[in-house]
Amino acid sequence: MDRRGTDPGSRGRQERRRGRATPVARVRAAAFALGRSRHTSPANQRAIQPRVAVLATLLVGAALVAGSLAATSRSSAGATASPIGSAAAPGVPEPSVPGYSLVVPARAVHPIPDAPGALPARDVVAGGAVYQLASSTASGEIVLRRIDPLSGESVVLARIPAGHQAVDLAATSTGLTWLETWSAAGPAPGDVGAGPLAAGPVAPVGAPLRWRVMTLAFADGTSRAVASGVNTRIAIQGAGASVNPPLIAADGQRLAYTLEATDSGEPLATRIIVRDLATGTTVRQFDVGSYVSRIGLSGEAVFWITVPSAGTAGADPNDGTLLLAPSDASTSRVVDTHVKDASIGGGMLAWARETAQDASIEVMPVTGGSLRRVPGPPVRVGSRQPGPSFGLSATAGWVAWLVLSPRADGSVATELVLWREGAPLGQVVAGLRQPDFVTLSDGWAVWREGDASGTIDTHAVRLADLGAAPPGTPLRQL
């Protein structure tokens, strides 16, 4: 899922140091680009570097300008449906629980050799290997790499044509899936399954966007297109907003992706397709009457977040309604409103509320059961500012998320929080620089962090190496 934020082809010098105040002038330009760069053009992405600075700038910016945005979006989202769960009332402080700092044993950390130009897309883990998208400054291509976290050995599995953007890397039980986009001024993709495409130029703001969903099989390394199309609409306005690409999610042998569904009569309607990659058949289809800002897939369960006020002045893509279809036999239902981000995995659905006034998240079993609020570190925000939690990732027994941590001098930092099922609270991983993503999968946690020098590093840790201590007990440096 998952969050992105900057230049897909460069990792230039960070524009602000951790201890300096965030430039307010950059707030509105980033206010609609949370995580995946869904609402900014490639040109604007290249102007904001690196990802860490964008995430922090965006989120503190959202806090500074949230007065009118939040008021508009909350009234719109709140009128659409009532949640099935009843989380604790927003603004009620959680009890103070000691031990929220987690020190990862140094011997448990495995550095991932980060290629220059690694993309904003999250790395993924499958079969004990880490997979990463990175651009080549020499050829202009994007390469898909496989990295062994234990040995550090790396091999290129696929090359994506120069001029194409690649995002939303995901792993299935048999391979990898990613989304490619390029300007409609380039060559037409032809039928699904067509051969290699020539590179197209970067799309100007507002230009139609061609796309295709690609898969790569672990068994023989072959890649093929399984879906393709052209997107034309801009659902969320804002500085540098461009045509929205599709969203994708994958798990097991299933792929979910979004399509523009203007044929329904609603200009911002979205269609969610769930396909079986083994047979190529469509398993399910959901027709949503508004813009969809997030999707997720785990087994038969599918979730999405809608932004009912999308297309109107002041629409906030980070304030939506979370819906869940827990199985093929079930219909979708509203889980919560005012939702900022969500993740699904290991039988759990986890989400962050836009209206939260602390660093908490909400967690609920996919198959039904009690909803609980998981406290995070002691971060408090004002009643008209968006919640600080984002970038969630869920897997069996664990949830990770990022937290925007304001400082007394007006500066901001991001913190990585891990929660083990059964623990009373999420714990901040101590000693990190500014993390910009975390992903949990296949028994591993992978995160990326950076500093003011422009140095960005990726680390992998086996979750089993974090689970020896009793719930809520900080791990000690070994």
C-alpha cells in the first residue's frame, strides 16, 4: 500500500534538517500527495526531495491548514454512513502506559543495499527476499531487484522502459505485481498481454495517463501484462494535481485494481476488480459511487477507502470512509468514517483515523469481533488537526505504522511504531532517523530511513527476533 512521496529517479539532498521548522510555503503543494504521490504529477515529484522531507512536510502542513479542509471533509464523510464498530471517542486521551520505546537488537538488523534512485514505492518481502524498484540514471530505465537480506546479494529481475513510472510493488504467493504508468502521448499499450512497449514521455499535468498492471512469476522469471487502460480524470484538486493512476493490491493468487467507472453516470465513480491470477477470471467486482483513495487485499477480504467529497473544493483525500468485504460471500459494509490510512493482513484490519488526537490506531479482526484502539507514543494534536498516524502495514500478529512527531520548536520528525498482538500499546523503534515507509510481510519488517545529509538506508529485521520479550516490554540492546 502502503506510502510514496518524491522523485522516482533521484535521492537528492534533503531540503530541511530534522531540527529545523517545516517551511509553511510548501504545505499546500504537498497537501494532496500523502504517501503514494497519488495527487501530484511526476514533474512535481521531482521538485520535492527526498521522500522523508515530503512526508513530514505534508503531514505537518495538513495540521497547519486543516481548519477548513477538515471541517469540509468531516461533514461530508460523516453524512455518508455510520460505522459498524464503536471506537473510543476522538479526543479522549489514552492512559499513560510506560515502556513505549523498543530497542531492536543490533545483531537482528540486516542492512539492505539501497541502489541509488530507489523509488518511493515500498519494498516488499516474499520468500525471505526483499524486492525493490530502482531507477537507473545511466539508461533511464527502472529495474526490479531481488535482495537477499542476509547476504546482501542483489540481482536484477526485470527492466521497465525509460519514460515509464513504476509504483505499487506487491507480492503474491507465486510472483510480483506492479503498476506502470506513462504519458498518453506515448504509444498505445494495445491489448493486454502485448509485447514490450517503447518509452513514452512524462505526462504533462492533466494529460491522459496510460497504465498497465504487470506480473512477474518467481518460477521462470517471465513477466506479462494482466490489465491495461487509460485514465483521464483528476479526482482531487490541488497544486500540481494530475490524472489519478489506478490503485493495486495483491495477495495469494489474487489481484485487485481500480478502474474509472464514469459509465455509471457518476463522474468520480470507481470500479474495483478482483481477479484470480491463475485463471485470469474476475472473482468479484465492486462499483463505488465516489473516488477511492486506498485499497487492500488479504485472502478473500477486500477493503477500500472512499472520499465522498472528492471533486469538490477543499476535498481531503486523507479523510474518507473505510469499507470492508470480508469474504467472497459477503457484501461490503462501513467500518469507520474519517479514516486516513488502512492496511490488512494476517486476519487483521488496521486503520488510522484522520480525527485522532493522538498516535493511536484502530484494529479489528477481519472476520468480525471487537474493535480496539491501540495507543501509540504520547503525541497529542489539536482538535482541528489531522491525526499523526499513517503508513500502516499489517501482517499476522503485528501492525506497524509511522507517526508524525511535532517538536516544541515547530519542527517535525517521523517515528516508526510496532505493535505485537496482545501488547497494551505500540512501541517506538528507538534510534532511527526519519523513517518514510515500513512494510511487514512474510515474517519480516522492512523500513527505510534518512537524514539531513541525504543518506537513506533500508533495514530488514525478522519479526521473530522482536517477539522474545513479554508484551509491552522494551527490547534491550544486545
